[in-house]
Amino acid sequence: MSTKPLPDAQPRYLARRDEIIAIATEVLNEQGVGGFSLAAVGKRIDMNPASLAYYFKRKEELAATCLLLTIDRLEAALMRAEAAPGPEARLAGFVRESFALRRRIRLGEEPQLASFNEIRLIGGPLGQRVMEAYWRLFHRVENLFADPSLSFIDASGRRMRARLVLEQLMWARIWLMDYDEADYARAAERLADVLVGGIAAPGARWNPEHVPVAVGEAQAGTVSRDAYLLAATELINERGFKGASVDRIAARLNVTKGSFYHHNVGKNGLVMACFERSFAIVQSAQHEAAKKSDVAWQRLAQASVTLIAGHASGQKRLLRTYALSALPLSMRQAVIEKLQQCARRFAAVIGDGVADRSLRAVDPLIAAQSVMAAINAAAYVEFWGGEAAKGADILSSYARPALVGLFARP
């Protein structure tokens, strides 16, 4: 399989193929890898399966093509940014190029980018090829932090920062919906300012404490509803909505399917319940941090560290946003609004911090979205973070750069 057209292919064939890929990318983003099918694409584009098979014989081939083309487009944006002098300028350039790409997509000048949320679920040789391409992009982003002037950032630190950058650019797809396309360039500058310079004021001390999060605490010897929701959350994060079967959830808890249905009604309801649990955890961390200190920087750091550490360790795992693809559009919009409520609560703290000068003069809304992205990306950090993803290391190698800036010295 190749993402590049054959040299002797007819223009009409190529145009139709590009149209199929564009529609397929939308379906992939909406339904995830598990729910993706040639039938769904064919219905959207008004093609019968036999005609569609003329272009792509299997759904895996089409899904892989969507992802590979997205990686190619992001690499092209990164390549343009790499011409800038200095690592900070290159990172800012990558954000600008990525947002310019998002703007062209918003204007209908280019097709959608495929989400990387379920990229590991393709499987087989095609999945291996996609992952190889993704890691090529990932390592290229890592190299933004490999400048000799950044010798204090080790290999694991570069991996952490690369993951943060890519997650920020993917998360932007959610919050840029609230911006006019004319404001994308400004939003890019404001996000780049947060990533480069951080949110904390210069000289701010890094000594955040964990705050108690009492949501869903189970009694000893019982399988609580929260235990079901945590098991479902972990499986959906690992395998996507389709892969998180009732059998797997029940097996993880060593209970019967009947016991599962006693606690839960339907899979859509289960996903909503997992999101509601996640929102309750975020809100609890925010409220408890507010009780601990009147200084906005301390409140922001404590809530963020609690959520990142709990999410990464599995003790308070949150449902990642790619589970949105499992929900009907009406339910999806309700979840997005809840996400934005959490972000606005962080934005209020950041606004307080700008006023009390414990935080830099950043755009509160965009800085809050950067915090949300960092929290979302902390799930299964061990998959890409290595040793730095364990225990206290995640706070210094991941949470700290997310809040004080990707180029800040220890």
C-alpha cells in the first residue's frame, strides 16, 4: 500500500480517491478505529461496497492511508518550522504551521486531519507501518529539544516534551471550534507563548502537593460502581470503545456479566458514566486545591499534579477524550461542554494568577486548554515515557515542563 498516487493513474481516479480519503478521515474521527467500516464510508459518499473496493480493498487499508497522510502533512508543517533559528523559534513555528493547517481545513481548503487517538488499534502489517510513521514524526518532534543549548534535557525529557507538543496540537481541534478562523494565527502565538515560557511567573517555586480526591472511593471487599467505571475507563483507553467489551470488563474485575449489568445500563450509558466520573475527579481536584492555598500558582499546580499523577498511575484514571467517538452527536456535545467547563475553571484560576502575579501574563483560556491537554495525555504515559513515567519522575519530567515551560531549566 502507498499513500502516493501511481504515475499513470487517471486524474478522475485520483480525484475520486482523494474524495474517499477525505470522507473516510471524517468517519474515522467520528467513529474511531473500532467503529470504522467501508460500509460507513460508502454510505457517506454514496458508493456501494463493490465500487469502494476498487480503490481500497479493506477498511484497514483505508484507515491506515488516512493516518499516513495526516502524518505526512504534519511532517511537512514541521519541516517548514525547522528552518527557524533556535529551538524555541522552531517549536513556535511548528505551532503556527499546525494552526495554519487547521485554518485551511476550517475554510474547506484542505481535508480533515485524522486523529491519533486509536492509532495503536489498526494492527497487523498496516498498523506496524502506521506506527513506524508515527514514531518517525514523534522522534522528529523530540529533536526540537536536542539542541546543544538544551543539554539539561535528557532523552526521557525529550520524549515527554514531544508527547506534550503532539497532544497540544491534537487537543486544539476541540477548542479551536470556538474561535473564528481569523483568530487562528493569534491563538497559535498565544499557545506557543505558553509552551515556550510556561504559565508560572519567573522564579515560581515547584513544590506542589497532592490534594485529596474522594470521588468513587470503594469500601474494602466490595466491587463498587466506581470499580466498574474504572475498569471500563482503562479498557476503553487501551482498546477503544469496541474493544472494551462487557466480557473484558467483567473479566478484569473477576465478576459475572450479570453483575456488570446490575451496575450499568448499555454501553453508551457506560461511556457517559465514565466521563461523568472523570469530570467529578477533575472538579474535586480543582475544589480541593482551592481550599489549600489563596495563591493561584499553588492552586493550579496542586490540582494539575494531582490529576496528572492519578491519571498516570491508574489510581484515578480519567477517560481519554477519544471515547467521544463512541457517543451519538447529541451526547458528544454534552461531554464537550463539560470539558469546556473544566477548562474554564482552570482559566479562572489562571486569571487570578495573572492578577496576583504568581502567573505570567498569558491568555487564560488558551493556557487552561494547555493544562487540559497535559492531563488528558497522562493516561498510559508509560507507553511512551519509559522510566521517566514512573513515580515521582513524572512530576519533574512531565508535569513541571507542562506548567513552567518546555525549555525551563530544572
